Amino acid sequence: MRCLMCGKPMTKETFADLFREEDVLCADCRDGWKRISRRFRFRGRKAFALYEYNAAFSSCLLQFKECGDEALKTAFLYPDRRLLKRMYRGRTLLLLPSSEEKEKERGFSHLRELFEGIGLPMTEPFLKTGEKSQKSLGRKERHEMARGIILKPGVALPRRCVLADDVITTGSTMKGALSVLPEGLDIRIFACALTPSHTSEDSLNA
Amino acid sequence: MKCQRCLNTDREFFYRGSNGWYCRKCISFGRAMLEEDRQAPAVKPVRSGSEEYVLQYPLTEAQSRVSHQCAEAIDTTSVLLCCVCGAGKTELVVESISKMLKAGKNVCFAIPRRQVVLELENRLRKYFPKAEVIGVYGGHHEKTDADLVICTTHQLFRYYRTFDLLILDEPDAFPFRGNAVLHGIAETACRGRTIYLTATPDDWLKEKEKRGELICLKLNRRPHGHDLPVPVIRTAPTVILLGILLCWLKNRSTPRMIFVPTIRQAHLLHAFLSRFVSCSVCTSKTENRDEVIEEFRQKKNGIIISTTVLERGVTIPGSDVCVFHAEHGVFDEAGLIQMAGRAGRSFQYPDGDVLFLESSRSALVRKCRKEILEANRCVV
């Protein structure tokens, strides 16, 4: 078994290695990731993030998303798959959209691959819209369009769900998604990583 | 299975995604699907007249002999030009480049370090005034096609089977040295011959020579005809070494370069020396590196403290060199020879001063000195 990032063979060499959680990255690569396991409120909803969005995390995410290195899909959530399954039992993951263009270029849905390993049901109820089709939309929809996100027409939404994304940077995609979801849903929020600027809670609640 | 770009054959590095197999070894250059056939990028034909060149100095007799030999040899085989530091390796291949351009062939000059690309771009532009010469490096690759391309070895991934002549400068330097991905990319970028330019061929090149894949041309003389400066070795505890260094820096009329093994040491030494003399520091973390070097170049008797970033490819006329803690593990033999080779490169001041300071006896330092003596002895 080789580390997915640096390609070095992984062996259980030291005594401490025996107690480490099984992982797809080697200890050196994983140590670069800053684990924060932060529980916070995002617009009043319970939210959870695993890592800080730092250089090591972003280089891994870039390789996964931009270079299209699908093998890295397990690098993000594999060590926490049981925790997340327990935490969100009985919920459905609502995956945030990425632009169609990018997805076509990539050839796979990166969030679907990323969250696949957890073993929770997933749907992709959102669409990211380009600016071209704006004219054909009504007033209310156009307001929603400001966020660039709409619900797919006729999509069935589960009552208990988790909005899931890879990184919360400004939080605007997440806000956009929240604003198009109907009232009365039991919504949680999950992101693999959070930018360090969001350490103060107000910035996310605003 | 074999990656078409980096020539990797290790099955463990191939992964089957939803679009098919791809190579993970060279994934940082973008995803290379295994089933897709790579196409050579379309390149413009070489402009006629671009082969005309002017050299700033005429070649010496020894230089022009090697230059002719090289230009002849590339018709049939790849060439290793094994020349001491400061022998004018770039000038030696100008004739070969011109010959290829005249035949309408595509030529590329690739170097591991970005710093050197800039310097070389200017130099070759002067040598080939009629040709379109471009530099391609990280953050500067809007245009990738010209008569003569100068690029970093990383950027070669853009050119699949494009060049009829690929000149690899310093193939034994970091990060190219021992990097299987970069070696593979260089091999696939070239469809013709390769010229390797180095003073210190590594095992990979020696191996190639043994297998008969290339012929080795040697030039152990600098154009001014003087011997290479032989390093003086001083072994003492660090405190005394600092004393020796200070004495060496006194009464100087030439620029002095001090090499240290680590960035931390560079800053410590800078803090210490600044109390006595004015000096500047240059490491891989220095943001305005180009400015620092330019400033040092302007001064007649400046002092620069540097890590191995300036080990190669930088020519400061008439400078003297000191390697501090030469026994440190980061310096290898090739590195030491290269650093010693920074000294005595100008015609006005052909005998530079090289000082190796070590805090414990090191066999490597002595081996380096022996190599230099050897090169001085068997001048062809």
C-alpha cells in the first residue's frame, strides 16, 4: 500500500503506528492537515467541519479536483467515515453543485466520489446556473439566481438532510443553497474544511 | 501499461477512474489518460534566417574543436558535453543549434532551474538576433511556440515528441536529478537527439555512456586557459571557522560568495557578519531574489550569503567563493565542484580564490578537490 499523495510505501514501522487509525495517506502527509473538528452554527443551523483549509489540504483538493486525480477520493473522509455515518444516521446528503463546464472537463462528480465512502444516501438536488438563461426565468427565480443556484425542477427532498460541500470559503454557495431550500426541513451542514478566516462565529452567522 | 508522458510502467501508479486508466505518477502535470493517443502539438515552421548567429567572443581553438565535434555527432547520436564549470558550455552548442535551425528542425534548451532560464533567454537572444527566442517557465507560458524555446525541465510536458534537438543543461541538478517523472517527460518531449551539458555527470549519464547511447566530449579548460581554482581546505571548530572567514573577507577587492548548507544558517551567518561587513542573503525563500543578485552583481566588492540556490548557472565575474560547513550532508560532490566553479570565470581575474571551511574532516570535500586537480592535470 502506497501513500496516495507522496507515493511512498506505507508500513507499520513504529510502535505508535500500530495505534494509528487506518489511513490512505502516510503519517507525514497527514500531519500537514490541521484537524479542527469544529462544531459551529451556520445561519442558525448546526454545522461541522473536519479540517482547516491550509496549504496541505488545498494542494490535495486541487490535485483531486483540478487535475482530476480520482484516486484521492478516499483521502479526505476515509479516516472519519464511521464517525460521519454515526453522526448523520438517517439523513440524506445534499451535495452542492459545481459548474457543469468544470464537471464535464473532469468527467466525474467530485463531491459524489468524495462522500461515497461514508455509506449515506446522496442526492444532487441543485443546479449551478450560468448567466445566459437568466432571461427566461421569473422574478422570484431571478432573485435566487443571484446566488447562482436553483433547485432542480421536481426534485424530491428528504425531510432530514445534510448540506455537504468540500470547503466553506466565503460561505456564499452554502447560503445560496440554504435560501432555495423550502422551510420546515431539518438541515445540518457539513464541510471537509473551513478557511481559517472563519474562526469567529459571527462571520458565518451573518 | 506505460504512461505516454512520463514513461512510468509501475502498475501501482495507474488508477482506473470513471473515465478510464490514468497515470498518477505525473498527475501534477494534469491527468494523462492511458487510452488516449497523445498528439504532438502543432508548431510553426522555423523561420529562415534564424540560424544566423553572432558570438560576443570568438571561440578558442579548443572550444571550436569541441563545438565542431558536437555539431557533427548530433547527426548520428546523442552527446554528453562534459566540460568544467565556466568552459562556456552554452557557446559550445550554438553551432549545433544553428545547424538544426538551418535544417528547419525544432530546438529546445531545457534547464532545471527557473532562474537560469531568464539569464539564458537573454544570452541566446543576443546570439541569435534573427530567431524568435522565448522563455517558458512556471507562471510564464502564454506562448509556447517559437524558433528556439528555452524552458524549465518541468515545462517540457507541453511538448510531446516535438523537438529534433533537445539540449538539457545541468541534468544532474535538482530537481531534475534522480526524478523519474522529469526524466520521462524529457524523453518523450524529444523525437531526435539530446545534448547533455554538465560539469559533473551523475550515475544516470555515466550509465547511458557505458551503454553506448551517447558519446562523451570533454573540455577541461576554461577559455582564458588558466587552471581551475583549487579549493583550500580548512578544518576547525565553528568558532575558529568564523574567524578564518572574517580574515578572508577583509581587504577584498572582489565580490565574494559564501555558501551555507541551510536557510537557517544563512540567516544566522548574516546576523553575525552584518556586525562587521555589509552583506546580503539569498535563499530559496528570498522573495526578491532577482533584485538581490542584480544588486550584488553591480557592486564591485559585495558579499552574498547563499544556500545552494546559486550553486549553478549563475556567473558573477571575478568572484571568490567560500563554502561554510562544507562537510554538511546537503552538499554532494557535484554541488561542491559547481560551487568551486563559480570562482575565476572572468578574463580579467582568471584565478579565483576558493575556500572550503569544514568543522570535521570530510572525505567528500577531499574527493572534490581531487576531481578538480584531476581536471587541471589532464587537459586535452
